[in-house]
Amino acid sequence: MEREQHELYEYARKRLKQKKGLYFHFVLLFLVSLFLFVATKLFNFGIDSNWYMYAITAWLFIFLLHFIKVFITDRFMNKNWERDQIDRLAALQAKKIAELQSNIEEESSN
């Protein structure tokens, strides 16, 4: 029982670390986007007047990928899902081995 509690604790700690990293990424995206906007509009920094929009859009896309990884992919494909898949595949393999053994026994008895 202690091992299961430790696994639950480690999973919760890992999820918290992922969420904390995502929130930090969001705050950083917001602050840098604000800085780029202000720097471009106030100081006329840059060759193209809308160059900062390309940088923000690219960074927003990367943030969305990070969000999908944390809240969608890792949420459903965690250790329990992995264990279930391994158990299911092992059961299928054991069933096939049993079928092959029964076929071999039938052929050897004939």
C-alpha cells in the first residue's frame, strides 16, 4: 500500500510541476508580448511595423502545444493508461500463445 501512495504522490508532484511550468510559460508570454508591443509602438523599434505580431503568434503556437501536452496528452496517457495498455497487450499475447499451444497439441495427437 505504501508503494501505491508513493506513486500517487510522485504523479501529483509531476503534474504540479507541469502545471507550474505551463503557468510560468503563460506569464512569460504575456509579459514579453506586452514588452514587444510597447517597444514597437512607443520607440518605433524594428523595420516592419508589425514584426512583433509574427513573434507573438509563433510563441502562442508553442504555448498551445505546451498546453495540449500538459492538459490533454499527459492527463489521459499517464502511468495508469500505460499499465492498462501493457496488461491488455500481455493478455492478448498470452491468449495467442495458448491458441498456438493448443494447435500444436492437436497436430501432435493426430
